[in-house]
Amino acid sequence: MANFNTKRPIEEDDSSESSIDDEENDSRDDEEMGEDEELEENDREIQVEFAGQSPAPEDFHGIKALMYQLFLKAHINLSGLTELIIEQSYIGSILQQCVDEDDPDNSDEEGAPADEVFGITSVINLTHHKDVECVKEVKKYLLEKTQKKLTGLFEDSSNQVGLLFNERFINIPPQVSVPLLENLCKEIEEAKKGGKPFDFTHFILISKLHESTRKDPESKKKKAKGAANILWVNAEEEPVFELGEILGEFSVRNESDAAVSGTWDEDDEQFDPKRRIILLTAKQLPEALVKIKEFLE
């Protein structure tokens, strides 16, 4: 798969500049100059080149960490799930940083190892692997979280249900998802032609989001209109939920740690970390990719 460039923020910063009267500027020039320098340092970005690679055994721990990022403390054998992803190396891609082979340290200026896994885009056939223990656990998890709405889909033997994985580090821009998803769609088509078990009828996507916990009247009005204050962890998944069918949504606050769910100051607007389960038909996947491209443009 072709390499592509993106900007990776070194450190997130939500600060914004406030307007100050001319008289105040005169008395605080030195202080503000120091603050501006600090903000510029925090907002600094570095140009990073990423490449999509086929999953390999040496990527096991990196992929498993991304599986934990999605499922948290769910009763699922993440090692078994990771092994399934690696075994079907002809499907899906991991996201890795391109490095200079002449660099003796094989690391970027942030100290990350050259072979670190920054993301995973793949799919597992839940129907074909129905007898694998970790897949049984995934299906049980999905049934519980959707209040058994998926029962009919799983029980119908004519269905081939794929579980989509679209995971990456939180500070990787959403634009990288486009070539990864395009590549996944091509690989699925090639696998189908080769007689491999990837002729899907449906896809399930578990999206990560944060929803505002505000209870004021204005917030209630927005929620009633379907415009609740939601932050999508993977921004490109926002147009996908508008196309697919939402089968379940649930909080993972009790399972999340600060690194996953974020921390909020007392005066900040509070957000509840959640998961949303979305069902797509196989025909809707290419349409979803078009919507993602339009959304990111």
C-alpha cells in the first residue's frame, strides 16, 4: 500500500487566546510573550510519514493493545482475537511510521520504536469463526450490548457477518483512515474472488465516542433534536452511523482509565465515554467510504 504523510501533534492543547485591551497589553507584555512561546511549543506538529503494512507476528503486542483500547475490560480473549487478525495477513493493514533505515536508533524524535503499531484496520468473519472461543466471546458481548438485537442475524446461516476494526492512536488524524479502508475493501474483493470466507452480507462496527453529561435545558433541546453534544474518537465514523443502523449504545466509564477516556477539570464540560454498535449491509460499506471522504473534505 502506498505511503502517505500526515501531521502528528506532539502534545494536545485546548487553550485559546483571549482578547486583551491595549492598556493591559502594555503591562503584561513579558508575561504573555512567555505564554505564547509555551503555546507554540505545545501546539507544535511534526510531519510524519505512515505506511500500511500487512499484520505480522511481531505486531502481536501492538495489535492487542489496540484491541484493549476498543474492548477495555470486556470478557474477551484479546490474545486469541489478535492471533486471528495476524493469521489472515492478506486482509487488513497495520499503521506504522516510515523511518530512515540508516537511522541507528530506529525511532522518531518522540522515542517511539520504529515497529510500533499506530493503528489497525481489518475485519474478522464472525460466522466463519463461530467455533473459535474468542469469537464466541465477542458474539456474546455484542448480543448483551444490543439487548439481543443481533440474535436473528447470527442464527441465520445464510448471513456472513464481519466485525470491522478501525482502531488507532488518538492523536493520529482521521485522514489516514481513507487509504486504509480503501485498501481493506480491495482486499475483501480479492479474497472473495479467491474463494476465501470474506463474502460478507453484513458488517458490525463498534464506535468510540464521548457524550456530554450536561443536564441544562439547552443540552436537552439539542438531544431531543438528535444533536447531542458528541465527540467522536475516530471522526470519520460520524457519517457512518447516519448510514447504518444503531443497535446499541452504552457507557464504559467504569471500565475506562484516564488514558482512554480523558480527564476533565471541575469547571470543564463533562463527557461520558461510550461505545456505539452500528450495523451495515455489505452494499453499504462502499457507500460509507464515499461519505467518509466527503466528510473529511
